[in-house]
Amino acid sequence: MPAETAPQDRLWLAFPTGGYTLGSTAESAEEARRTWAAVANAAADFEPVTVVVDPSQAAIAPRYLSREVDIVEAPLDDAWMRDIGPTFVYDEERLAAIDWVFNGWGARDWATWSRDQLIGRFVAARAGVPVVASALVNEGGAIQVDGEGTVLVTETVQRGEGRNPQLSRAEIEAELARTIGARKVIWLPRGLTRDYEEFGTRGHVDMVATMPSPGVLLLHAQPSPEHPDYAVMAQLRAQLAEETDAAGRRFEIVELPAPAVLRDGDGWVDHNYVNHVVVNGGVLACAFGDPTADARAVTILADAYPGRSVVSLDARPLFARGGGIHCITQQQPAPRRL
């Protein structure tokens, strides 16, 4: 699996369809549609973008999406493309797509996935690449890679309830080696506190850390001792400081401090800047209406991704629904040039 900084052919998203993502009011649906579309439209300034739209939203989506965005129709349950879409890899010199088993983030009682579980193969077919099937229950937001064989995962996802509790670490590592070329799997014990609430994923690693380049970790930091993630991130940072990557390097850890808001109407927030997406020549970053923290994050991301423009987008409506910008996008790497 190449790094997210590798050249991309396009970015994939899905358009909000129903359930808790659209919400129960017209105002909530409007907010969701505008937020998802803002990410797609911003990405289209950098590279081709394709949005999968449920037939029920076919007449609505074009009102929000720019003309530069390609629209394709397929039945959807939800709109978290990172998790329902395929993970693209290079199979020798050709591009291929890993089709994980998707079961609604561990068969959550509020989730439906009969349609979403087919999106991986649908996207692969539209991309014109072969599918590599996997029996592993997994999602794109549950893995972070450096393009050199280092993979970050969490115990509470890959081996957690409703996913693969019957599998050992060694068995999961073997499947990650077969599918995405993992040479070193780093197991973190958990994710952020909010991710274990009702609409959480039970510990997606793309809320915690990412690797902008080999040997470098961008790590979420919670500065406030009042927030339970203060202790969570102290534990994870201590572990990662002792880890090495697939090449045997100790990580250079760069912290991305959280914004000042600690709670919302549902409890402790998981607002973080780690959940950004890299595009050709740019980075689409989360913003939270905190001028100081948002600006600091832009500076850190610009340093981590030299030569790329950092564009901040209000991600609060995404986080209120359980995810961020990385969660709603999936990059398709460019074909390798021999």
C-alpha cells in the first residue's frame, strides 16, 4: 500500500444518504450535504474527484457539488468512503483494490451495511482495477501506512468485538502482509475516548496518528488534563516513542495539539487535526472554529508536507456525526510508471 503522499489518480467520496448522517431535520440534512460537498469541491481544485451518490439523492447532489466533480450512482447505506471503499495497493506493478469485509464497524446495532459492503467492488470496477478479496473485517480508517511496510492498527478494532476476535495478532499480521504488504505492524491498545461512544468506530487509528513521511509520526495531542484523552495520548505517545518502523528507525514524533473545546452536547469531543487527507499538491485539513489552534495546525501540517498547500475546512459537522475529513475520503493512487 503506497503512502497517501504518493501521486493520486483521483479522490473518492460518497454523498450523505440517510440515517444519523443526514439526521431528522431539514437543517441537519442541509448541514451534512454542504459539509461533504465542501470537501469534494475543495479536493477538485487539486485532482479529479468522484462522488458515489445513492439514487435517492441523484437529483439533490448536483445542487451541492461543483461541475468539476464526477458523479456515479450506486445504492448506499451511509457516506464514510474511507471505510466502505476499497484500499488501493500496487500488486507488483499494477494497481489493485483490497476489498475488506465491511460489517458496520463491528455490527453496531444502529448501522446498516447491506449496500455499503458492496461499494468496495463497485469502486474497484469503476476504477478498472482487479479486486483482491480479504476475509478480514477491516476499514480504511483502521490502518495507517508509511508506504514502506509500516502499519499502525489498534487492538480494539482489528481484534475487537464484532470484527475479528477469533484471530490472533499473528494471523491478522499475516493477512495485512498478504493484502497491503505490511512488514511491521504496530499495535496500539486503543483510540480516542469519543470513538467508544454510540456512533464511534471503537478505536480507528486515523483519529490518533498518521505518517506524513517514513520515520515521522504526526500524533494527536490533548493539552488539557481535564479531558480523558490527555491520559490516553500520554500512554500512546510513550509507546510510540519506543517503537521502530519497518526500516528499524525510531520515530520523530510531531504533536498536533487539539483545539480548546473539550465537550459538546454529547460529551467529550474527539476533535483532532490528524484526520486530514493528502491530495496532489495539497492537504485538506480539519478546522474547528478555534483560530489559534486551527492556525497552529496549518503551520505544523505545512511543515510536515512541504510543497503542498494546506486548505482548512470546518469539520465540526463531520465530527458531530462520528468522523472527519479523512474518514469521508479514499485516495486512488496513480498508476505506476515503468
